[in-house]
Amino acid sequence: MKTFWIIVAALCGATALVTTVQQNYENAFLAAAIGAVAWFLSCRVQLREKLRSMDDRDEEDTNL
């Protein structure tokens, strides 16, 4: 899922760049905002996976 959000963020960034060159600033802002949200979602997914692995390690340590 993390890869999906990174791809969405990259595509939105490219779209924002193209629309900025075309001087369509409203659409560029919208694409950049959606790209930023997608990037934050990828960070959230990555952090959630890391926390799960840390919880699993903690459970293994307490079971010993």
C-alpha cells in the first residue's frame, strides 16, 4: 500500500509541475495538495508497519 501512495504522490507532483508550466495555478495547487496528502498517507502506512513490527518484538520479549 505504501508503494501505491508514493506513486500517487509522484503522479500528482508531475501533474502539478505540468499545470504550473501551463500557468493553470488553481489546478496545480489542487494536484500538489492531493500529492502532499498521498505522501503523508504513505508515511502513515510505513509508520504503522514499523509500529506493528515493534509490538510483535515486544510481545516475543515478554513471552520469554
